[in-house]
Amino acid sequence: MERWSIRPYAGTLAEARGILAVEQRTFGECPYAPEELQARLGAPESHVVLAEAAGQVIGFVAGLRTAGLCGPRLEADLLAVDPSWQRQGIATALLTALRRTAGGVQALRGVVRPDNPASERAFARAGFQPSAETYGLMIYRILGFVPRPLPAWSGEVRPLAGAHEAAALAALAPEALPPAGDILAAAQRPGVTVLVATKTPDRSAETCQVSAAVELLEVHTLLYSGLWLERALAARGQVAALRTLIAAAVEEAKRRELDEVGCLAPRADRRLREALRGEGFVPLDCYRAWLAAPCETAP
């Protein structure tokens, strides 16, 4: 058997062609020409590791850095090994290399279908731990950019603004969110949008009530450009506010001329899944999240 090696992506067009060839032989979903793929892989948030043999790309993991409300994270967004090179530990080596070179993030995450034991073994051997809960991937594919009215709701929908709104948002889920100051700073980072559904009973900004909120991350992957609905929160009884925000997320994706809006909705969160369905999201596969911390040496 030929020897293979692992190294960082260097940004060349030849490497992009090799990555595309492996993707087409494994998934066959990438819609981009090699030149467009090269541009995407060269973005600052992209982090790619290659497996090669005899100068040819035989596998890759495409990482994508995000910086949402709970800090920077590296997504193991797409992992692929050429079918003729599988079952040799290449996927595990790629994920291990991604962990070794993931400085500046708090965590790495990948998602794997529970019916894909080979990928689960690769993540486990690379030091990732599976989540206890499972998630349903739900997608809204943008087929046109004509705006549609938001569902009727008695309050206002807008981007998060000011310390008072950040404090009200933090109060919705104090166990899951950082302090208000950190929320406000994170919401101003490039690629991050926090939309809130608010009511102001006495027209005073200091008494603003945040009924619901969504955290959106703009992502440009090997397969699509879109908004990732990273987090959706709503006070008790505020399903209408949540649906309005989900619809607003779709309209924001249209405004940016993106391909889709996606959400990993916890299977236990029936309220969120029903709200997504009500706004036209389509359920796809079931997934489990696999998490790891960066490391300097092999796990």
C-alpha cells in the first residue's frame, strides 16, 4: 500500500482541483468550479487540511471558523476521503491535524449522522466526544429573492442594539449565554447577526422586553453560502415572536442573496422545530454533535 501524508492546504488551484475531485467521488454535492472553490478555501475563516499520496489529494477536512455569542469555534464542516483510500485511518489523521492547528478557538465541532459508524469512529479516535442529544437538520432553500411579509406580531423585530437589550437577551437563557457586555460585543463581529423581537411597554428603552432572539452566522462553505441559525430563544408563550424572527432570518438571507438558511434543531425542542416547519423549513437528516478542544499533540 502506498504511503500517505497529512499537511495544511497551501492555497493552489491544483489543490482545489484535487479537493473537488475527492468531493465528487464521495458526496458529489459541490456546485463550484475549481477557481471559485479556491477562492472560498482561501477565505480567512477557512481552515483546510489535506491528505495526499504521490502528490495527489486523496482526502481533506475543511474547517470553518465562526465567532458567535459563545466565542470562537472551528467547525469540521466537511470531511472526505477518496473511496479507494478509506479504512486506513486517514479521516482520523485529518481530524487530529485539525485539532493540532486550531489555535485561537475555544472548541471544535463536527456533526455526524448516527447511522454513519465509520465517521463516528474517526471522530472518537481523534479525541472528539459525542453530544448526549441528537439534532434534526432543517433547511430553508432560497429559490428567489422577492421579499415576503413577516408574520403578524404585536412587537418589533430588529438587530440587537444597546446594553439594555443585551441584558434582556441574557436573561432569556442565563445558563447558556455569556454576560450582556460579551453578547453586545459578539453581536458586532463581522458575520454575526442577532435579531430580537421586542416590546417596550412604556416607550422607554430601559424597560425593553426581549420576547425572542435568534443568532445568525453567515457561512461560505464548499457546498453553499447561507445563514446558519445557531441559536433561537423565546420566552414562555412567545411562539409568534419566534416564528416572526425565523421568517426575518429568511428575509435577511434573501437580502444578502444567499443560498439557504439552516438550523440544527435539538430533537427535544419541539417548539423550535414546529416554528421552523411553520416558516417553510424542510427537515433532513438526524445528527449528533461531536466536540473537542484544540490540542498541541495527538490525543
